[in-house]
Amino acid sequence: MKDTAKHQGLRNQLISVLKNKGITDRSVLDAIQKIPRHLFLNSSFEDYAYQDKAFPIGAGQTISQPYTVAFQSQLLEVQKDHKVLEIGTGSGYQTAVLCAIGAKVYTVERQNELFKSTSLLLPKLGIRPKHISFGDGYKGLPNHAPFDSIIVTAGAPIIPKPLMAQLKIGGRLVIPLGEEHQIMTLLIRKNETQFEKHEFGEFRFVPLLENKN
């Protein structure tokens, strides 16, 4: 579990790439500069950990490319101590970035294998989300709602209604919508019944599946 000066140098290069691609949120860039992404990957990918690419992490899932993590995090506009619900813990890398920004992260994973490995990994790295659970992301975490923002890290055919219900008024929900290809979508809750929708182009994600395995 080493994080060396070489790794830090590679992260610094990655930050330049992200800035060139239009990521401007300083807190997001600082978090990505700090988090050792190579420790979230299978060691055979370690040499590539700071390339702007997605990689397999087991259970048919991937760790999102750093640009996607940065883009989604920037859309959330996270402030310190915001309650953030993450659907799809995966490797825990996005969780770690949100924690480094200062969010109180509540995260749900439906793949038991990933849930177990990530639950062990995060504390070893000194990363402590408020809550990590094994369950169906479609349902969210009603017992911990409402949330300042919600991030979905898998492609969804529809926006799950329970997630919309668990968002605070003024809150932001970031979700990749679509089957084959996904459109990054931002919903801002205006009041009890109204949401404002914004779309940000095409991204690729593994599918968000209902019910845990």
C-alpha cells in the first residue's frame, strides 16, 4: 500500500490533463491530486493508474476514468459537510474523492464481492464514509435522507423515483441516463414537485441494475 513521489508526480500530470479537459473546481482537483488511485486498482494495472482511462475492478464493474469522476463531482457542487448519497460504491475511488472534498458520504453497492473488498480497503487508506451498505441503489437510503446531493455511478435507463424523493430542495442529482450510451444528466430540485434538468453530453458506464446480487 505504498504511495510514492513517483505516484504523486503522475497525479500532478493527471491534474494537467483534467484542467485541459475543462475541470475547474479547485476542491475536486485537489481531491484527485491527493487520492492514490493506484491503490484502488488491481496491481497489474498500477502502471496505468494515472492515465485518464477506466479499468476493470471485478464483478463485471469498472473504476470510472478520472475525467468522469471529476466531471460528476464538479456537477455536484459539493460543499464541506454536505450529505452526499453515492449509488454504486464500486472500487471506492469516487467515494474517496467525495470524502477528500469534505462531504459526508453515504454509499450503496449491490455487488457483494465489491462491497466486501471496498469496505475493507477504505479504512486502510484512512477514508471514512459516514455509511457504506450492501443493497439496491434504486431504493437509495430513505433512513438517511434527505441528501444535499446524489451521484449515480452506473448508467440508468430511468431516474429512480426514490432517489428524486430523497433529494433536498435545492439539491443536485447527477446520473448517466440511457441504455447503450448515457447522457450525463443533472437534476436540481426546485420544490416538492419540480426539478430542473440539464444535459451534458455522452458518457459510457456499466448498467445500473435493480435488486442486489
